[in-house]
Amino acid sequence: MTVPTISTSAEVLATLEVGAGANTNAISRVVGATPSSGQTLVTLARYDCRDDDGSADAPRWYIEFSAANSSPAELHPSEIPALIDVLTEIRQAWIQLDPECFS
């Protein structure tokens, strides 16, 4: 798996005004064979923000589940193995993108 290159937290924070925040999507995958049987977009993202006093909060990594295309964000139970594979891939990307969390 090739881990994408994304802006560092410091680079994002340098562009933010006091009290502002920004999401950076690192990797997104669609789970689900067809829209008719349900598809979900699974995204690893990081949220960077500055407090009202201008100090930077620690970056917050999260996984977002959302609708893929115009289909609802749902999956057929038969897609569970594919979802596990995607979550494993996203976890490996997170480990590489946020190594301080594992030191």
C-alpha cells in the first residue's frame, strides 16, 4: 500500500486563523459492490485547529463513514469482510502518517 502524502499538521495550522479548523482527508475507500446493494465511503481524516486564543490543539485523527455517490451509507452484511480489509488498510496508513502515536 502506498501511503498518500498530505500536508503536515504544522503546515495546515500555519494557514488557519484564530478559532478556525480544517479537515485533511488522507485516504478514502468505497466499500460495497454496487450502489443498489449499498456502498459506504470510508475516510481517514485529520482535524487541525486553533483555539480562540490562537494556540494549536493536538491533531485529531478520525474515521468517517458517509454515503458513496447517491446511495445511502449502508452495507449488506456480506460486505463485512471488505469493510474489515479497508479498515485494516486505513489503520496501516494511520500508523505511517501518525507514528508519534505508536512510539
